[in-house]
Amino acid sequence: MVNTEEFAQRLQKVIDYYSESASSFADSIGVQRSSISHILSGRNKPSLDFVLKILAAYPDVELYWLLNGKGHFDPGSEKKVISETSKAPKAVLENVKETSVKQSDGKSIDRIVIFYTDGSFQNFQN
């Protein structure tokens, strides 16, 4: 269930980030201005249609962050991507090499991707 007060804070953060007023934000997503006011004040909960309109108008906003605060909202920053195998843990790389040699069905591992909770990832190619 969406916490209305916390959702309102995240919505306000989106409005502030894009330097919008509540009225201009409502116009940009195609809802009545009172809808924004009622959600920000905690009077109403956001509908699915309301959330989808935000995501359609502002694709940089992440759904899970908007709904429950998990993830992040920082459209200006790029997610870190680490693809150099020199930074890979030795045990992972050694296991990949051993596994690709030991496969009896002719299959070998081409790559392993590790995803971290901060949105970054590491790509290990054999």
C-alpha cells in the first residue's frame, strides 16, 4: 500500500526538480489542478491513472521510487557502469573459466552481469 504522506513528499520533489508549480505540473500531466492539491495535502490517495500520467510525462521518474521510495530519483546523474574485468573478483572470474572448460554439453558461459542495489552493475565477459 502506498504511504500517502511519503508519496506526497516524493511528488513534491518531482515538481520542485522540474521547477513546476502545482498548477503547471497538473497541466503537464493532464489532470485537474485540484488533484495535485488534494494529493499533496494528503486528502486523496493517488490513483493508478494519476501515477501512469506522471510516468508518461516524466520518463525519468522511476515507478518504484515514486510509489514506495525504493530506488532513486536523480535524472541528472548517470548510473555507474563498471565493465573492466580487472575490477572483477578473482573468484568469480576463475569460476567462470573453470565452468566454461568443464561443460560437457558444449555450452560455455559468455558473460556474467552482477546488479547492485544502487543501480550500478558489473559486466564480466569470458
